[in-house]
Amino acid sequence: MRSAEGAVTHSFTSYADVTAALHAPELSDRSAGSEGAAERGALHADAARELSTERLDDLTAELQRSALELAHQLPLGEPVDLLLAYARPWCSRLALRTIDSRPLGEARLLQLAEEVFRAAALATSRQDIGSATAPVGALAGALTGPRSTSLAVQAFVALSQTLPHTLAAAWHVLASVPGAWRTLRADRAAVPLAVEELLRLASPARAVFRRACTDLVIGDTHLSAGDEVILMLDAANRDPAQFPDPLRFDLRRGSGGHVGLGRGMHPCAGAAMVRLALGVATSALLDVAEEMTLAAPVTWLDGFAIRAPTSLCVVLRPGA
Ligand code: HEM
């Protein structure tokens, strides 16, 4: 597709092309040059400090405690929406924990984050990503503190919105695959492997956007400076050339390789936190339920850039 200015939009779906593009320094997701690089450097430095291994180690026990507390309150043997009753409250608590003051009130902060998330989900281009300027501005004004404002906003939205939707999408896979729940329950050491396979199959990150800063070649495609690029992460994660029988949930597939949390030039700054949270919240559910089955069809937020459940009704069967 060619724009009025002559720029072409390329869409990549194969694992080889998507990963090559994710690693290409000639492709940028925002302002190119030293300003963009400095901003990104500060963001990652902040993230490395805020989400360091030591910090996450300190946080683990608290996360486990709060996940178990909520999981034990879930009704057993009757339908329950896990997004509403478990993932959302747990993740909201986690997100609110990262901010220093709440001048707007918790409900308003969470509502603004949802507006940002929904706008991002519906984005079909790089320009659309910045379109939710009003809620982003309101959040940026409210989330002042020692962190960079950009990280504070991204972390708050990711923790309060992306994370609960990721958990629901992951549990949808576990509830849909016969035997998966019992297998994991019997072998808790496999939870980290399950986390990677779930991020491959269930990451809500469907597409990311780039712009070519210079001419370059990705696979067989020649790109010119100014061209727009869409990287379909979900298609890459299901590419049979990289993941044989790609729709199968397979604990023996081996960890890593997926692009559910991005990689390359713009890796997810919260990746370690996401892996920790998915493991902890799933383990708490495994503790309380011997079986988890779908109780109703899942409803979806079916955006171009993000696809995630908006409800996940299941029945949890108590353990013996
Ligand atoms: C919960 C599920 C999450 C998913 C599925 C997810 C996914 C992603 C993906 C795919 C990217 C790459 C974007 C691109 O290449 O353009 C990314 C980047 C990023 N993520 Fe996450 N993320 C999640 C949670 C988090 C959390 C909890 C944080 C912070 C605490 C976070 C902070 C960031 C930041 C700051 C970037 C931008 C990095 C950069 O521009 O260099 N994310 N994320």
C-alpha cells in the first residue's frame, strides 16, 4: 500500500522476517536520532533499576501471598469470571503499588489506563499509537515520582491492563487444552516452561509498528526510507517454519524464541515482571483448583494491535 507521500506500508508475518525487522536498527517506532535513543536509554535504565532481579525477588513473596489470598476467595464448582474476580483486582493492586501518590483517585487512574489500553489495541498504524493523548497526558500528570514519566505511564497501563488480559488469555489456553491443567498441577516445575509457551500462544500483543529511517532489506523485501512497517507478532509466533504444529500447546517445545514480549531493538522492559506474575498467579490457581473448564464462550477485545479476552468464565473444581 502506497501513501500520498509515496511511502509504502509493508506487513511482515513470517518468524524470520518479523525477528529480522525487530532487530533492525534502521527501523524505529518513534522519533529517530539521538533524542529518541536517549529517551529509550533513560527508559530502560529506569526499568532495569525498578524491575531489577533483587527488586523482583523481594516482590515475589508478596505477590504469592496476595495471589493466594484472592484465589482462595474464588467460588468453586460454579461459574466465575477470572478476569473480573481475580486477574483485574490482583493486577490493579500491583499497578497501584508502583505509584507514589493518587491525586486523581484509584478508580480514575484505572479508568484512564483502560482508555489508553483500548486506544492502543485498536491502533492500525504508528501514528494511531499516540492518539490517546488526553488520557496519556492525564496519567503522565498524575504519575509523578522518581521514575521517568514515560516508564511510569507505560508500567501503570501494562500492569493494570495488559497484564490481566495476558493472564486471562493464558488461562483460556489452559482451560481449552485437554489435560493441560492436570499436567501442570502434577508437575509444578513445568510452570516456567508453560509460561513461555503461554506467552507464545496467548500474548495479547498482535502487531507493532515501525518506520524505515533508511533504505534496507528485510528477507526478500526492499524498504525505502520513510516506509511504514507492520510486524505481526501473533503470526510470527504461529509460524510453522519456526514452531512445528504451532497451535499445539507443547511444554516440550523449549523456552524462548517467541516474540510475545517483543525483542531486539525494543524489548519489553517489563518482561521479567510479566513472567513472574504469570507464573505466580497461575500457581495460586493451581493450588486451589484441581480442574479448570470453560463455562461460557470467551468474549474478546479484538483490536488490530492487541487481542485479548474481556471475560473468561470458568468453573474451578476443588482439589481432593
Ligand atoms: C503484561 C503483558 C505485557 C506484554 C504482552 C508486553 C508486550 C510488549 C511488547 C510486544 C513490546 C515491544 C513493543 C515494540 O516492539 O514496539 C513491549 C515493550 C515495552 N514494554 Fe511491555 N508488555 C507487557 C508488560 C509490560 C510491563 C508490566 C511493563 C513495565 C513494567 C512493560 C513495559 C514496556 C516498555 C517500557 C516497553 C518499550 C520498550 C522500548 O520501547 O524500548 N511491559 N512490551
